[in-house]
Amino acid sequence: MNKTGDVKFQYLAGIFANIVTISFGAYCGWPSSSFLELGSDASPLETGALSEQDQGNVASVISLGGLVGNVFFLWLADKIGRRRSLLLLAVPSLLGWIGIPLARNPTQLIAVRFIGGTAGGGCFGVIPIYTAELAEDSVRGILGTLLVLSCNLGVILAFVLGFYFNYATVAWIVSALSVVFVVCFWFMPETPQYLAQHHKLQEAEKALRYYRNIRSRASKELSEQLQLELHKLRAPEKAEEACADIDDTPVTWHDFANTKARKACFIGLGLVMANQACGCFAMLSYTALIFHMSGSSLPPAVCAIIVGVIQLVGSYVATLLVERAGRKLLLLISAVGICLSQVVMGCHSYVKVLGHDTNGFDWVPIAAFSFMLFIAAWGLLSLPFLVISEILPPKIRSTGNMLLMSLLWGLSVFMIKILPLMTAAWGMHGTVLLFACCSLCGAVFIAIFVPETKGKTIETILANL
């Protein structure tokens, strides 16, 4: 079952679905180099150079778009299916990129960035559910980590293109990804689980055969595991024993009241809080400032590319280790590593505030910050999306994911906006040490409450909650 030939269509589905995530990653990375042009006297905008306040609004509005897009596209995923919902992500993704070179003032830039952000909300909401429902247990973790890996790939793409081209040319180039996504993903079938939940059993069996690459074999020739999967699709009324009962009635608050659902939502809430409260995502928006305060003389564009490469390598490490080391261990190591890195950064900043000479050690916070981003990328910044999609019961998976991801997007907006205020009030050392305490709390939460889901079926995961 874990041979390459058996899972190749699952890998294709995961890769094709995340082409649109690459586009969103480019949205995230676009301001880094573009603001150098838009904030200069040579700005092509009719209103002149972007002010610092306008730059902050243009950069952060993508998270507000993500909040709206998360709610809308996850609602849509339950109404018309995961596949169609994902295909529709191409619309705001394409419109956002086309609108950037056509924008003539900050308000228009904010509007098109908001539109592009809605596509990101859909990516981080729907794609984890899509991959969790189609993947075998042996590759579910790898497919889940492709989301953040693809996003980081998009960030690097924007950084590199922004180094060679102006902001408008970058937008036109990256807009092609939306078209490529539709062309590639168009031929992927709906997930078997969604089809079975809507009593389309023949289509569900056909989709399962496609994703398991068994279209030409009779049922009696299949492995015991595959025969069991097919049996569940054909006889859903008997699947209740495996904790996968098919129930297409509307989701109500009562569905969240049972013990397993409450515990899954509690774990998801803790992971979302740890993801944002560690401060890594918020600090990314101020990378150049952090490098500058550390005494680095590197140009902003070079700093951005270095950070992007670190994140990309870190998220790639996650794809290599997630099915070997497991989700819980990676999350735990990541949270502890982030905490230690932030302690080093905070102590260096505090020593500098006290007036001590740190000229010979100004490389320390840069190294600590880089290590923090690396270890965060293969744990706390990437795996919560996968774990949440695995532990939520099927009936509330979309609704629960929508609520948790909406909270995540809301927290990201709050953290990005409040970070400069915290730095002004408490200094860099106070802010970073507070993040270190939050990271430590996240590590304790993971150690106590988060279950290991590596190699387990969805039914087994739910039964063990």
C-alpha cells in the first residue's frame, strides 16, 4: 500500500492543490521588495510614495482577507465539495495579482491585497481537509506539510523576482500560477469521504480507486485494507463501529458537545494559540528591523532572501521527518527550540540596553533569529494545520477548521499590529522574552495534550481522543 505506484496520484493531488498556495506565498513575500519601490520618490502611484502607515495597512490587510476567505471557502467546501471550492480559489488569487499593477493609490492596493488574502484563507482552510480525506495513513503527514512548504516556496519566488523586476512585472509573472493551478487541478476527483458523506457511493468508490491507483483491479484482488475502505464506502451504515459514521444532517452546536469533539477543539485551540503566541509569524514582518537592531549591515533584500531560504529549508525538513519522527515530537522540539532562541535574543538585547559593549557578539541574535525561523518552520508554524485536520471528527471537520483558522487569522492581524507597540513599551528584550514564555507554555501544552497521529487511521485517532 505504500509503494510509489500506489500513492503517486495522492502526491499529484497534493502538489497540484498547493500550486495556488505558492501564489499566496508570493502575496506574503511581495511587499518586501515592492515597498522599496513604492515607498520611494520614484513611486508610480498617483498619490506618490507610500507612507509607513500605508505600507503597514497594505501588508497586514492580507490577514483580514485570509479571515474572510477562510470562512467563505470552508462554508463553500461543505456546500459544493472540496475540489470545486479549491478551484474557485483561483478567482481571487488571479484578481489580486492583476489588480496590483492596475492600482493607482494605497486604497486600491489595500483592496486588491484583501482579495488576494481571501485565497490564502481558503488555502489554509480547505487544503488540509482535502489532503486528509484523500491520503493514506502512510503519506498523510507528508501531504499535509506540503501546504507550508509551498507557501514558503512562494515567498522565495517573490523575493527573487522582486530582486530582478519591478513590483508590477512580478505581479504579472506570478498571476500565471493561478491559471497553471486550474489546468493541473481540474482533472483531480473529489475526495472519497466527501462523496460518501453525500451518499454518492459509486463516485466515492471511483475516486478512491483513482487515489489508490487500483482502477483496473477487481475488489477481490485488493489488499485487506483497501477492501475495508471500499466496504465502508459501499456500506456506510455499518461504519459507525469505526467512528466514521456518515451523517449529512446540518452541523449544530450539539455536534461539538460530545467528549471527542470538545477535546479535539481544545487541542486545536491550543495549537492555534501556540502558533501565533510564539511570535514567529509576527516577527517575520519586521525581519529587516530585527537585523538592523542587531547591527547587521546586510541590505534588506538580502535579509529577506536569507530568511526565505531558511524557512523553505525548515519546511522541507518537516516533509522528511513528519512520517519518521512523528507530529508530536516535531512540535515539541520546535516549541522548545523557539523558546531557547528567543531567550538568547532577549538576553543579548537586554545586555545591549544596559550599555555593555556587544560589538563582538552582534552576530548572536542574527544566528538565534535564523535558527528560530528554521526550527519553527518544521514544527510549530507548519504542523498545527495537519494535526487539526486529523483530529477533528468528520462531521465537524469543516466547521471546526473554519472556527480555528478564523481565530488564527484574527490573532495574526492582532500580533502584527501590536508588535511595534510592545517593542516601544517593553523594548525588544521584553517583547522577545514574553514570546519565549509563550513558546514554553506551548511546549508544555503539546507534551500533555497533543496526541501522536503518525501512521494512524482517522478512526484510530478519534477513538483514542
